[in-house]
Amino acid sequence: MAPDLPHPARYSIHDLATLAGVPTRTVRFYIAEGLMDRPHGAKRGAWYEERHLQQLLLIRRWTQQGLSLERVRELQSGAPEEAPPRPVRPGMVEVWSRITVADGLEVQVEPGRAGLTPEQVRTFVQQVTTSYRKVRGQS
């Protein structure tokens, strides 16, 4: 009996969407917007490769971190990740974290706009706390 392969060499749009956890409509939208490469073939014979899956997973990760599709497009085109975030517009919802480092010292972070994962936020706060203790002369 042949061993089961983890993924086929070619994916249908349904398989691709299922693997990435998005609707097929989202895949079509990303392709239409130029965020993903077009599939090989056409219509019902169209198929996708591993690179399409990787593109889709990266877009999904960035959007889950709060990045807009416009910002995703900039990152894909090679814009530096340190580029200034898009201006806040009326009606936008943002979730900010307020972290108390010490009495009288707080750090406010919006991880999506800062482009930070939860792990990176924790590391940042740990380093700020360590720096504060050094400045205060504490070990």
C-alpha cells in the first residue's frame, strides 16, 4: 500500500480554501485583487500549487493581525515593514493594549498597526521592563 501524502501536488480551489480555512469566494477575491497569483489552467480545470497555499496563508496571517488588504499589498510589493501605518479614519475600530510597566509608567500598543504578533508584544514588554529596572538601578 502506498503511503498517504500530506498534500497533493495540485489543489482545486475548494481544497486550497479548505487548507487555508477561508471560503472559496475569498480566494477568488484575492486573485481578482492581485494579492495572489492566478491559478494554472482555466475554469473547472484550474489548479493551484503549494506557492498559492503559502500566499493565501500569509495573507490570512497578516489580515488576522489587523493589517488592511492595502497594507498587505504594500508588504507583498516589498515595501519596508517599518513604513508608517495608514492614518486612522473616523469609524475605524482599534484594540489597544495598555501595559503597566511600573507605577507611573505605561506602554500602549496596538499590535496590528505595530505589526507585532502576541509573542513579539510579550518580548517587547519584557525588554521595556528590563530597561526600566536598569535605569532605576535595580537588577
